[in-house]
Amino acid sequence: MLGLANLAVIWPAEARAQQGCCRTVGLLAPNPRVFATLDLERDFAEFGWASGRDYRLLFHTNDSSNDALPSLAAELTAQKADVILAAGDRAVIAAQRVTTTIPIVGIVDDMVGSGLVTSMARPGGNTTGISILASELDVKRLQLLHEIVPQSSRFGVLADPTTVDADPQLASAAAALGIELATRRGSDAASVVEAVEELVEAKVAGVNVLASPILDNQRAAIVERLNRARLPAIFQWPESAETGGLAGYGPRLSAAIRDMVHIADRILRGALPSDIPVQQPTKFELAINLKTAKAIGLTVPEFLLARVDEIIE
């Protein structure tokens, strides 16, 4: 894991030896998991870029907090990044506040809803990227959680208050399903742990972990505590089920990051971010971990298993 309390700058060895050779791609995130667990060099190579020869990576992240993002964004600007890949609303906002000229490629909950771009088709300014339909998918995940535990009427929601507010959509969905929601919020490691403990104590039947880079970075701790409490949980990325979570639904994180790299490739070849439409995922996957289900004493309904894209056994 690359998360550090302070600024982290990680360059490929070749880039350190040839600092003047190539383009600079800055990575900005409150969550080291977003970039650190993926093969960015492979993604860039797919579009013809060789690490050290054609580009270098500047990895600026801190460990699961938004507080340091402004200073980290300023560092990327000072080091003259050619493009900044920013994960999460707060990372994009931090980058926008320090530069109006360096292109920013973001992956966020709702680009337009957060006011980060003018429109999906013509984003304007220096920002474009991926809008992951977070609120709509948070609702779909609640519906799936209810299908996993259909006999229950009280569910927990773990939310990050620094992201787009999905409360109205979730409340409407809960009313339609005839269920009650208990929502707890956390925006850093300590408050996330506290929120999870409160949900366990609230005697909910399952937990919908909403889209958030902060919550995703705390995924291991969330999974461990909820599994120990024998509480079913659903997460935003299908990959979550591969690392011990009961279920994950949405686009694959690896695919979303590849799409960001594709946009960065276009920009590095001369395209303007203002002319590149904001993209939305088109493929969504449901993954369920049957090993986790067995460990927490849950039998996943057969009708749901018939619709699963990936079963982990």
C-alpha cells in the first residue's frame, strides 16, 4: 500500500534516471487503493506509452483523508504535471483550485451534480473524466441487499459526508421497498470505524456501503468488522467481493481507471479536456462471495445467484 501520512512521490526507476525525458502524469487521491493496486503501466502501454521513455508518474496521495489534497494538488502543479488523474470529488476540486490550465481527468460520483463540469457533452474548462452514476448505483445496491436478505426490514447505510448526498434517492427507494434505513457517516479512518460500530449496535440486517474513495480505502477494516458481526454488506466495486466482502455491484474499478488513462492519452496527444465528453460506465457487474456468505451464516437466494456475473467460492 502506498498511502502515507505526508506527500508520497513514486517514480518508475527509469523516470528517475531521465527526469527531463518525458511527459508527467500526476495522480491525486485521498485513497491509495485507487491507483496503487492497479497496473497503470499496463494501461498506458495499451495506448503506446512506455514508462520512463514516454512518461513518468507522480503519485501524490495521503492515507484516507481529504485534508491534505489541496497541498498535494499544489505540489503537482509546481512540478508541472502535463495531466492530473484525480480520484474523488475532493481531489478534483483541489486540483481545480490550483490550476486552470493543467488538464484534469477525474473519476467522481457525479461530474455535473458536483459542479465540476458545465455539462457531460461539453465539460468546458480544464476538467473531464468519468462520472460513475454513484447515487443511482447506491440505490441499486440497496435493492440488491434487500434481495439478499429479503425477510428483513431494517438496513444500514454507511456514507461519506464529503461525497454527493444520496439520501433523497435512498429514502425514496427504502419507502418503495417498505424498509427502514439507519445511516451512519464517516470521512476518515477513525470516524468510519466508529460509524461501522454504530451500525453493528443498531441491529441492522445488512449494510449498504456507499460509493466513496474514503470508504473504499477502509474496505478491509469494514469487511472484517461486518463479517465478524455476521452482517451482509454490499460495496461499490465488484472487486470488493474478491477481497472478502459479501457482494459488490457496479463498474469494475480497473475498467474505470483504464477509461481515465484513455482520456489522458487523448489529452497528451493534443486533445482539449473541454472537448472530451464526460464518460459514464456502460457495463455493471454483480459479484458475490459464497465463502463469505457461508462464514456469516447466510444462504444467498438461488434466484439472485442465477443473475450473478461472478461467484467467488
